[in-house]
Amino acid sequence: MRRLTIFIVLLFFCYNFCQAQGYKNQIAISGLGGLGIPAGDFASDVPGKGNAKTGYGLGGSVEYFVKEQFSLGASLVYNSFDDKDSSNTKNRLLVYGLVGKYIFNPGSEVETYLKVGIGLVKFTIEKPDSTFSFDTKTSFSGGLGFMYKLTPNLRL
């Protein structure tokens, strides 16, 4: 039961859908969504720093497989976090950039992959009476994941 619970929680945090079969010269369309957990200055209680609560993120990517196991593409992710002190204040992040994915075992029922990205992030704080936008910054991302084969052209 514990393993099933952990598996379901992991699927909630990050999932891929509409994943085209990942082979050379194929296009993959991926979607993601889940829980956003602020860290560092973004979650700090210190005045002048971030004051974000746990939020959510939605996004996706379009990738082209240049080799049998390797794809390159573009991604776009939107994150929203409420403020710890005010329910009327929203912290928003828009992240866009380039991604690369390497699939370790293409064609198997459960494919595992490594994904890395570089991009730009735009941070905005929206209050009822004003909106503050901050300079666009460089962002880096990376992670390990897996895709379960539902049909020949659809992965979860």
C-alpha cells in the first residue's frame, strides 16, 4: 500500500501526457502539472524577500528527436503561489526555454529519462492595487523521470 501511495503522489507532482513515441525524427509533445514548493529566498519570511506558500505549476514542451534516444525542444511553464500573509497577493513565475531529453531504455514498457533545460524566468507579484515585475533571470532545470507506455503513441 505504501508503494502505491508513493507512486500516486509522484504521478501527481509531475506527469507527462500526449508523449509521442521517442525515436529518431519523431516529435514529442509533453504536458506537466503539479505542486510547486517554494525554497530559499522565495519562501523566506524576511522582509524584502519572497513570502510564497506552496502553489501549482502547469506547462509543456515540444521536442524533436535528433537521435534514437535524444531530443531537443522548447518548453513553457507557468507557476502560481499564494502569499503567506495576504490571500489577495499572487506570486507568479513564467519560465520558458530550451530542453534536452535522453531516454535510457527507449521502447520498453517503462522508459526512464534524464531531462535538462536552460531558459529565462519572469517573476511578478500581483496585488489588488498594483503589479510588480522583476528583471528576467536565467534559469536551469534538470531531473530524472519515467514514462509508462499506455499505447504505442501515448505515455504517462
